[in-house]
Amino acid sequence: MKKIVVLVSVLAAMFMFLAAVQAEEIDVWEQAREEGVQFRAVGNEPGWLVEVKDDQRIKFVNDYGNLEIKAPVDDLWLGPAGEDKIYYIENDVVQFQVIIMKKSYQDPMSGEVFPYQVRVVFPNKSYVGGGRLLIEAEDNTRGVEEENSQPEGNTEN
């Protein structure tokens, strides 16, 4: 009887631990969104992540947090549909690119599917992973429409 109680206790503890780990993973993405991160990607071997803020700042964390690079974006290339992007970071200390492609990516270790495939490319090493858009870009079309419309009652053409 004691063996059954111990077994049930161990299983319950494992279940609570797994639930806490899953909740923590969700919280990391939500926390990043709340901090203004518009795009976040992760990868493996070694564990890394990249975060983009306002298309102007990049944070790259590698080797499970042992290396962290924060740098301004020097140049940005947008693909024809605006969903693919290449961020260029180039200064006296570091040079790398973050390439974001609207292409499904499945993490080989966890099996998780991401809507974006991401490559972080350094001169001598590159990393591949998956990412998500956390904050939609602001829609500027309303301002253009308002500028082009005529005020009511104006009959000039």
C-alpha cells in the first residue's frame, strides 16, 4: 500500500512540475510581448533566442544565456509582401544578420511548430530556429486615406 501512495505522490509531483514548466514557457512569450518585443525566435544546440523591438533593436542570447548581445539595427530589408525581413547589425564589435522568413518551422527537439523560420548568421556560425510575431506592426493606411479624402461639402474636383 505504501508503494502505491509513494507512486501516486511521485506522479502527482511530476504532473505539477510539467504543468509549471509549460506555464513558464507561455509566460516567457507573454512577458516579452508586454516588454514591447514585436518578434521573438528560439533555437537549439546550443539554446539561443533573438528578440526584435520596433524594427530598431536586436537582442541575441546564446549558449543558454552565457552570451548576450544587444545592438541597434543598422539596416533593414523588407520582402515584397512585408513579412520576410533581414536585419543587419554591423559595428566595431559585432556583425550579424537576423533573417526572418514567413515559412513554417518545426523545432526538431520539441516538435513545436512556428509560423516563421529564423536564421541568425554570424561570419563564422549560423543558427536556425522558429519564431512568432508578438506585436502586429501599426497600420498606417488609415492616415494615408484620411490625407487623400476631401472634407464633406467640398465639391471641387
